[in-house]
Amino acid sequence: MGKTIIISNRLPVKIYKNNGEFELKQSEGGLATGLGAIYRQADNIWIGWPGMEVHTNESKEEIAKRLAEINLRPVFLTQEDINCYYEGFSNEVMWPICHYHPTYAKFDPAYWQSYQEVNAKFRDAVLQIVEPDDIIWIHDYQLLLLPGLIRAVHPDITIGFFQHIPFPSSEIFRLIPWRIEILENMLGADLIGFHTFDDARHFISSITRLLPVHSVSNVITYNDRPVVVESFPMGIDDKKFESMPGEQSVVDQINELKQSFDGFKMVLSIDRLDYSKGILQRLEAFDLLFQQHPEYIGETILYMIVVPSRDTVPRYKELRDEIDKVVGNINSRYRTLNWSPVHYYYRSVTPDLLSALYSMAEVCLVTPMRDGMNLVSKEYVASRTNNTGVLILSEMAGAAKELIDAIIVNPNNTHEICQAIIQALNMSREEQQQRMKKLRSVVSKFNIRHWVKIYMDRLNEVKHLQESMKAK
Ligand code: F6P
């Protein structure tokens, strides 16, 4: 068995310039936080974009050298690639389509052209280092063509593909003008994984309706090659989140937060800036809370972090402006001399502060309109070492299929979210503990190590299945 090559659009760290020097920091998003902890085993390698445009060959070499020390290989994107492949096709076509916002999609042929070119750039980066025994593990919607592009060069190599965002109903997917090319190339993989059974089911129905395949249950045979489609719900590094609240730097942060928020009940909300996350609806639910239940004025606060993301894409810019407006509106209407309802921060947070907030918050409110998995919900649960706290979770998050002891809400129903907040704030300690214990056992059993293992074991089995079919 050779090495494992992980490939994703973004590396788990990103490069930025500080006083003329290149520095590294952790990337945002579920993929980077989830797999970031485990990729540095043996001589495995992660290939991806380091997150900024780099102009000179000298800088590229310097960055490549620094990344090589931590098993990372950069694929450099030009400004044109960033505009058309990343912001364009990935985030203005695939993202809205997969999150059921087809009216936000912009089917620009220039975006498609660039998407094909950049997927080919990633293929070239893989071809430079791949050996016949290696396992190639491709991640997410930015690289849907990569399995097919690599398969064309290496017909027998092992390729896994995992999609971290939802896969939509075939009626939505088929709106994409280039749907056939996308599906054909995805089938270059041996094993195609999704977070939920429903995503896998939607993918299989797109495949069987749009391509001349033979399918038996979740095994699709295309061009005489069987490909397996299955769900593998992703977990987190539970041990890390469990141990962090005991670290001195986190304890210091908790003490600092206590000074500002002592006596108030804290509801925590944390997401990347994204219209799929239901941030405005969540604010509306809070507005309702203070409007209809003024007893919570001066008592409860919403601590809301929105991590900057894709803010050069028009929809994201608009959303940011709208959030500013709505937060300002709520705060100006309900604020008192020594209390503000919404503490809103538009910035990244350090791991220490994040852990302190997870420990402090009586309630964590996770209400995406659509989410492949949502790891924040699992991180909150893992951080609650004394088994208290309440998770309110959208039924549209993949995590809701596993975290059934959360209070589950429809993110479009702001009255229901408002009621859930009231239920959570008044929940007895016994009930909190009963629920949290069950949630914690799910999160610790199905953690990130388990996820990697079951995916890799299955990939291995699929290769054996293919070999036995070939031999017949
Ligand atoms: O988890 C979904 C995902 O889209 C990842 O593919 C991505 O790295 C992350 O969210 C953050 O998005 P972006 O890379 O566009 O900042």
C-alpha cells in the first residue's frame, strides 16, 4: 500500500502576508477542521490552494518549501482562476445548486471553462507525485471533474471522492447545463461518499436519469466499471474539544468572558458568512423572542460570530450588509443601559476563544437552511464535558440525522425557533444532562478517526469487488 494523497480546493492552512513575510493560519470550514487533525500520518500528502494569489516564482518556491515541511503541496491559482473557477463556478453555480438556491446560480460558460482548466491543474499536480499503489482521496464540489481526469491517465488507480455539501434532488441538479460532463467525471472515482443517505440517494437518481448506467442498489456500473455510492457521516476530533476547556489559555478566556457576561444567559451562534446558514432567520427568531416575551430582555444575549467567507461574491456581500442592518435594528430597539441583545462579531475566532464560548453558552443555535453535515453542532456537544447545555439544530443539517437528542427545528419556521430557544433556556438540568449524555456518546463514537477508517476500509473493499468482477 502506498501513500494517501488528499486533494481539496483549499489546504487546511492558508498563507497570508504580514509585514512583508508569508505566514500560515488555519483555514475555515468543516473540511479543514475535520481532516486537518489526521492527514499528517506516514508520508501522506495534501494538495490544494493556499488561499491567496501569489505572483512571483520566488514567492511560490518559498511557500512550497514551507508547506512541504508539513506534508502540503500548493496548487497556485491566478486571479482569473479565483474569479471564474472558485468564486464563479464553485460558488455561483455548484454551491447554490447544491443548497437548493437555483435562482442564485449564474450559468456563465466562462466559469465552466475555468472550472475545467483548474480541475486539470489539480490533475497535473497529482500526476507529479502519484505512484501506482497510492490512494487518491478527492474532496468536495470544487473538484468534481478530477476523478475522471485522473482515471483517464491511471485506469487502475484507487480513487475515493467525498462531497461535503448536500447533493440536490435530480430536478435541481439537471438545471446545470454541464450536468452530464460533471456526473461522468465523478464516476471516475471508485467510491463516492456523502454525509447522508438522502444525498447519496439524490446522486444515484441523477446518475440513473441522466447517464446510460446500469445500477443495482448503490452500485453503479458505467463503462464496465462498478462504482459504489454510500453515506459516511463525518465526525470531529472529539478528544481535542473535550480536553480544551481544561487548558489554562481557555480557562483565561472563559474568565474574561464571565466578566462581561456574568448574570446573562448566552445563546451561541457561529457560522461562515453564507446564505445557506439561516443567519437572518435566526435573528428574526431572536427578534420575536424579545417582542413576544419581554421577560428575556436584559436576561438573554445572542453571541453571534460570522466568519468572513467568499465576501467578493455578490450574494455574500449583500448578506453581510443585511446582517449588519438587522443586528443594528434589533440592538437599537431592545438595548438597555447595561445590556445588548446581540453581540455580533464579523471575524475569525481563535481555537481558544471558540472552546471558551462552547463551554460558556447555555444554548447553541445551529439553524442552517441546508448543510451537508455541520460540525459546529458536534463541536459544541464534545465541549460540554459536564453534560449541561442545549443544542438547537436544524432538521436540514446532515448532523440532525445523528444528533436526534437535540431540539430539532425547521429553520424556516421562526416561531418554532423562538419556542425552541424558550424551551432550551428553561430546560431542567436533569433533562439537559439526559440529552447531552446521549449526544456526547454519538459524537465520541462516530468521531473523525472512525469516519476515515470506515471510508478507507470501504474503498479497499470496493477495489476487491472490482477485481473479482474483472476476473469473472
Ligand atoms: O465544507 C464545505 C466547504 O465548502 C469546503 O469545501 C470549504 O473548504 C469550506 O466549506 C470553506 O469554504 P471556502 O473554501 O470557500 O472558504
